[in-house]
Amino acid sequence: MAEAAANGDARGGAVPRPTNPMVTPLLTDLYQFTMAYAYWKAGKHLDRAVFDLYFRKNPFAGEFTIFGGLEECIRFIANFRITEEEIKFLRTVMPTCEDGFFEYLSSIDCSDVEVYAIPEGYVVFPKVPLMRIEGPVAVVQLLETPFLSLVNYASLVTTNAARHRLVAGKSKNLLEFGLRRAQGPDGGISASRYSYMGGFDATSNVAAGRLFGIPIRGTHSHAFVSSFMGLHEITDKALTSSDGSNKCDFVSLVQNWLIRIQDSSSLRGTFGETSQSELAAFTSYALAFPNSFLALVDTYDVMRSGVPNFCAVALALNDMGYKAVGIRLDSGDLAYLSVETRKFFHAIEKDFGVVGFGKMNITASNDLNEETIDALNKQGHEVDAFGIGTYLVTCYAQAALGCVFKLVEINKQPRIKLSEDVTKVSIPCKKKCYRLYGKEGYPLVDIMTGEDEPSPKIGERLLCRHPFNESKRAYVVPQNVEELLKCYWPGNSSNSREELPSLHEIRTRCIQHLDRMRPDHMRRLNPTPYKVSVSAKLYDFIHFLWLNEAPVGELQ
Amino acid sequence: MAEAAANGDARGGAVPRPTNPMVTPLLTDLYQFTMAYAYWKAGKHLDRAVFDLYFRKNPFAGEFTIFGGLEECIRFIANFRITEEEIKFLRTVMPTCEDGFFEYLSSIDCSDVEVYAIPEGYVVFPKVPLMRIEGPVAVVQLLETPFLSLVNYASLVTTNAARHRLVAGKSKNLLEFGLRRAQGPDGGISASRYSYMGGFDATSNVAAGRLFGIPIRGTHSHAFVSSFMGLHEITDKALTSSDGSNKCDFVSLVQNWLIRIQDSSSLRGTFGETSQSELAAFTSYALAFPNSFLALVDTYDVMRSGVPNFCAVALALNDMGYKAVGIRLDSGDLAYLSVETRKFFHAIEKDFGVVGFGKMNITASNDLNEETIDALNKQGHEVDAFGIGTYLVTCYAQAALGCVFKLVEINKQPRIKLSEDVTKVSIPCKKKCYRLYGKEGYPLVDIMTGEDEPSPKIGERLLCRHPFNESKRAYVVPQNVEELLKCYWPGNSSNSREELPSLHEIRTRCIQHLDRMRPDHMRRLNPTPYKVSVSAKLYDFIHFLWLNEAPVGELQ
């Protein structure tokens, strides 16, 4: 639906509207409009400005970030138009502004804006612009809040997802279950999209699956289990075998299996009477989904009811030629319970000769996060898939990334934002950004240069300086040089426009990029900071400007 | 736009669609649909079920919560219909399900669902249902995820806003500035709406202002300041006086005032040359908004540049019959800077006899939260308004509320969800809930009873029991009794439907309810828990059911 209408530009084909129809030019801070008026009043609104969008610090006490949200930004500017209805509303908010201003507002679009950006899904670092936006100052200013609101959370949750993948390992299935705990509906949809980008395998969110083609997963809840009283409720007990050759009374088959398990040599005495409500729910669920039976086993008691009941149903399915998927644990000591469940499954395999039963899938959920998965790994567990909700989508460990949007040049004049806090000083000038690779193929350092400086060359020694710390500098001989900022919206320039890849392609790129990083940057404990630098020329210029702009203190 | 189309029911008039058009029945977890199929296959889908929506623990280490999100839930069910296009998609996700099920899905709506809820904006407590939803189990199950996603964040951010209001005090202006740090665009819109509900005065978010009629505020950013080079850029220097009687060269007037301030008796020597870029930006902004001049003063140096520049412009405006609004501080030691700025303003008032200049508004922003405002209060400050973003909208201190949706009855049979963690045991039965008030007008206790029990009576002694702790009980003689759950969607019952009040009315109600609470429940440090209880009869029933359902352990 959101994909329907589209404006485009001549060089790159049509760009669909933003996924969320609420993303319009009015989804911004009022001061963008009051500033636009002040620029317009001063005759400055067409001044050519360059803004950098960047962040200052990697989240989650880590040393990397994944860039997300670019496609939505490009969709936003491709369709940027303030409607007459919106203008009417703005007139009520800014009643003292002149008519000419509102006429100007209704005329603007982003045809003379240029956007250069690092491709979505790249591993990125503090201070290096994720996006460089150039255009008439009043228009570019109007993009600030929407861009920040589209990039901040997207990048944060993609990074969070990637961190969960790193700690869980490549062999585990990661499922995003956060819709109900996200910041409202669209927070949930963004969470699903960007968790998938960051390396998750699937989501429970049907709408997100539909919008973005993400695999969707789901089984049943505790309520489903407790909605059943007992097996008497099941009226249609017949199950046809998978090859269609025979039909059975599935309820009796399940009941027989439960008795056999109870009496089996390895499991005798490990459990007594199981919950009949649970057994009825599992049986019903298996009758509905004989090909994909996965049961939530912790409504009453995992080892004394849930797992035995599951096994009875799974063995009955096996008789009929179906293979059950496995179980989900949603409470308790997941390490212990997964290990005990695995033992139970192996005992079944052994006692009844059902090949592969021991490998039945174990999914764990319940307030999981990086730390708990790390703890499970250390303790030892038998979990095959993690369902992660609250901590993933709310980014509990750090709820905001803090991207900023800073003016770095206006009318070809470089601008700097000073601050007593040196981490808040902006890096002035319209810049180019490169990633330099070393002999072993790892990225070594990102470097920013002035726009007119020659680009770094393979095999040529280059001085890389810390932007603010005089003593931090190093020579690098790059084995490979990648220009980071690519043209995603050419405006009136003659650059061609980068294509917007599919979510699936971005996800693949993201996984590849994470693999390519030197492992010590990526580890959870005391990761090594990746180096971000400026050229010698840019370094000198920053410090010249700094001294020029900063007021001289007087000690009194 | 979102307000346009509407379905309604016969008794209560039309209910608009959800504010966010992405809120459709597919915005849910897949397991709601797989369960619906399993219910349908088992012929159980029409079983009459009762679910409670509640939370288990107050957020932010506090002892109260504000209920938000009800209106959006009612909008959702009033318009609940699965479209043919959505059905088509579901068929691809659940390819093994029978046609009859999809025919059933395309036929359902919420006409036979009943929703009882505590009014939005009420102070609420753990375990007491915020909403009780009754209807065919398959349909009500489909409401779980959307309801949770509409209520969880709404209630959390409303509560967070109310907590910020409590610590800031009633006399301060509270401005919500969080759009750029929220969980994407809709997170931002929800944050603005529910911050206002919780007692904020205004938002920077234009779209939210438009959708909900919230006052909108905004001035200019650091980029605006650094986009100016100097006063030479201002080409149209003329300002007409407020009464239209004369016109001046405003730039010269500002320059003259700056010299006069520099030489004034109280301020001589406190600052030297101010930033000309900043002075030009302020002057331009004042020319654009002479009636509402508010300047961001920390781009270069607050006391040596920003405040003197502001005062020069404000005094020039004063000459022309305009009253400046004040300044905004966005960095540094806000306590110190606000106090120093206030002194500066008073010195201006004294030296130049401008009555009221000392009372000029001081707005503070920059990563503010409950703790920092509390610290500012203790230190002493001169801030009149707080602009709060990240910490408010991301609910940094606790990023999720954790509402749950539990089956409490099916086909008139009470259901309980057990757990080894007693706080996770659900309270079974279709219940009524009351708030009992004491002599001094404060709410004393909330009590849940079975549906058929007589309601508590004014002046009659009643035993209130803790639902799980045998020894915690107390007699109460209520001076007033309020039934909490009111009918917001009558379904096929004969109840009449409560009106949905405006956001402004809910906000007023919320402020009144907060005022009515006993202060020790509301304090920041060691607040007293508010008592939540059950009737003696319900207590006995819970514990009868518990013993019946829980498996008996065996010590080995």
C-alpha cells in the first residue's frame, strides 16, 4: 500500500513514498519552519548549505554501529512536497509570517538538494558523516528532523540486532518478537525491519513480514494452552497420514504414546500425571499444523508436563509420517531446562528408535538480551533459536543513538560548531570520506579530507590524524581505498544515482561487512576502537578555524 | 487525514480509524493467526473468552502509572476488518490452512466483542485490569498484540511525562522535544501525544500538534546561528514599531544597544567582543519574529556572547514596542548559567529601567530528565521552562512497561496462569474492580471482586486481601466507591458506550487524578505502594484453583 504512489527524478527512476504515510514534511520540529521564515525574511533561504549527519559515540559500549534508515530518507526527499492543506495549518501556527513565505513553502521540493551517503548496512563509526546533504539552507534545514528520526532508531536497532547475532553465533536462529513492547505500532514495524537487516532470521510481526518480505514465525501462547480443559473438547479426532494412505484417531494415538513414554526404560518415574488441558491444546495444535508442530511447554511445568506432553504428540505425528519442529521455553532457567529437555529428547530417540528426535528444535524466549545469551553460552545450553523482544526493540541498554545534523559549510564558507566538550565540536568543511584497508583485508582506518584534496592512493603512504588530539597520528599505506559517500540523490549535479537495494541485499551486505571487520573491534569486552581520522590539511584547517571562532577566556 | 473514514456502532456514534494508518489487523504476531486457525479447526473459535490486560509492576521505580492508549484501541476494534488483500497475504503465510478458515477470517469484526476499561488518563496500579475484553476467543486473541502495542508505550510515556511534571513543579513550562530521538516517526508522534496527556504544556512536533491540537513551540538551532557571518548579510534592516507609528534601522539600533550594555555600570567588564555571526543571527530572527523573539545563546559562549547579544536585540525590540520572550540554554552547567543569566537580566532592568526585563524567560534543554531536574532544584536555578527530549520519549529509565493480556475465563470457566514466579500468576475470573476512597478524599485501595459479588458500599466495612499473600489484609470502610471498569465497546450487551473524551479533557483528568493521590504514593524517593486487593471470596477462589492446577512436586 505504501508502495503505491511515487515521484522520481529523471536519472534514477521512481522512488516510492515513505513506508509510513505519517512521514510528511510536517513531521518535524517547529523551529525548522521558524528558521525557514527567518532565512526567507533575511533573503538567505537560497544560500547553499552543506550539512553532515553523524553520531558521536558508538552505542551499547561497543566500537561499531550499523547504518540504517537511508532508503526511508531518500523516499522522503523524493516525495517532499508541502500540501496546500499543510500550508493552511502552518499559517495558523505562524500567524505573523508573510504570505510570500507560504507561497515559497508551497513551491519547494528537493530537486536542488544533493544527498551523499554511506550505503545502508555498512559498519560505520563516530564523526564520519553517514550522510552529507547539500542544498538551499531553508530546504535542507527542513530535512533535519525527519532524517534524524528516520536514521537514529533504525541504526540503533540494526546495531543492537547485529550485536545479538554476534553473541548468539551464526548457527542459531534469531527471531524478533518485539511488536508488543515497541514504541507503538510503527516502532514495532521499524524494529522488525531493522532487526532483520542486522542479521535476525525472522519476525513474529505479520505486517512487517508483508511490507518487507521478512520470514514470519509464530506458534501459540499460554492462553491457547489454558483455553482448553481436556481432550474431551476435541470433537474431530481424525488425522490423515502425511502420504494420505491412512487415517487415525489421533487423540488415542497421543494418549497411547504418553503411557509408553511414562513406562519407557529411560524416563520411567521422571514425571507423573501431565496437564490434560495442555495435552488437549498440543493435540489440537498438531491437528491444525501437523507439518509444523511447535509447542510452548511452560504453562504448567516444563519437565513434568510440557515436555512429556509434547513428546507424546510428536511421536504420534511421527507415526503418521509428520515431523514435529520442537518446543519453546518462555520462563525459568533456560540453560538448565534446555539441557534437561535435550536429554529427554535423546532418551526418546534411544528408547523408541526415532532417528533424529534428539535433535528436535529448542526455542527460548523470555526477556533475553546480549548479556543473558552470553551467560547462557558460558553456562552451556541446548537452545537452537532465540526469540528476543523487549531488549531488542527498545534498545534497553541504550535507548537512543544521538545522531546530529550539523552545518559544515554555507556559501562555500566552512562552519564549525564549538563546544566546551571537545566531543561536541563539529568537523567543518564539505568533506570526502574514505575507508582504507590493510594487507589482511581488514578496514584499518576511516579518513576525512577536504573536498578538493586528492583521494588516497593504493600503496601510497598517507598521514592520518586524530581530528582533535594533536599527538594521535599514524602513517598508513592502504592496500585498498573505498570512497564511503556515494550519491543517492544527485539534485542538479551530474552525478548518477546509486540504486536502493532490497532489504534482503542490505542484510547480506551487513553480514559480510561485519565478517570483514578485525575481530578485536567487535568483541563484547573491551573492544579496540576503530580509528577515525582526518588528513593533515583538514586537521590544520579545523584548528585554524577553532582558534579564530572561539572567544579568548580571561582568568579573573 | 487519519480522522476521515469511520465505522461505528449503533449506540455510540462513529469512531474514527486509528491515528496511524499502519494499525490494521495484520499488525500482530503471527501466532494470533495460527492460534485462530487451531481454534477454528477444533471448533472452539466461538468459545466465549474473557481476557484481562494489565501490567505487573509500576515503571521508573515508582508506585503509580497513568493509563494511556485506550482511544486508539477503541478506534482499532471499531474499524476491525481483514481486507481481501490481507487475506491473500495470510494465505501465503499459512499455506496449509483450509479455505473455510480464510472465509471465516474475512467475515469477522468486533461486533460481538465487549470492552470494559478504566478511563484513559486515570492513575492505575499493578494487577488491576486496565481493560477487560470479552468475545469469541479467536477474535479476542487477534486483539492481543495490537492492544498491547497501543497501550504499553502510551502508558509508559504518559507516566514518564507525569513524573517529569511532578519533579519540575506546576509553575514550570514543560516542552517535549523528542521527535528526533524517538523510535521512528510514529514513536515520535505517540510521544508528543502522551507527553501532553501526562502534563506537558507543548511539543516541538508539528505533525503531532496538527493531529491532536497540542500547542507547538520552537525557535532556532545552532545551525541557524552559524549560518550567519555577520551583520553585513542583513540587507533589509528596517523594522516597523509595534504600533506602526515609526520605522527604524534595526541593525544600528541593536549595535548601539550592545555598546550601551558594554558600558553600563553593572555590566562593564563582564564581556568583550561578542560573536558577530551570532549577533547577525539574533537580529535576523528578531526581524522575522519581533513579537516572539527567543534566542539560543550557547553557540559560542553563553555569558560572554550569547546573553549580551540577546539583551542588545531584546532592548532594541523594546524600543520599538515589542517584548522579547527570552533565551534557551542547550549546554553547560544549567544551574550556574541560568542564575548568572538572571543576574544579567536584572542588571539590565536596573541600569536601563526596563521594567520586567529581569523576568525574561529562561528555557533549558540538553539531555534533561527527572534526575537532572531534581538536581537542578536542589542546587537552585532560574529556569522557567524545560525542553525534554531523549529521556522522555525513549523512557530511558525503563524502556518498556510490560503489559500482558491473559485469559481469565472461557465458557464461564475461570482460568489461571501459574508460574514459579508468584508475581506472574494471573488473577482468574471475570472480575469487577473498584477504587475505595477514604475520609480525606484520597483513594485508599483498589479491590477486585468476582462479577457476581455485591459491590462495595459506602460506610460498610469490607475485608480487602492481598491476592497472594495470606497475611496481608485490612478492613476498609469506604467513604466513596468508584467502579473502575466502564463500558467502552458494548458488543451485543445492552450496556451504553462511554464517550471518548478529547486529549485535552483526558489531560485535565490526569492532572486532577494525580493531585488527588496521597502524596507519599507519588514521591520520588521510597514511595509507599498503593494497595491492590481482592475480596475474601475471590481470594479463596484463586487459591482453590491454584492448588487444583499446580502439579505437586516430588523431592528426590
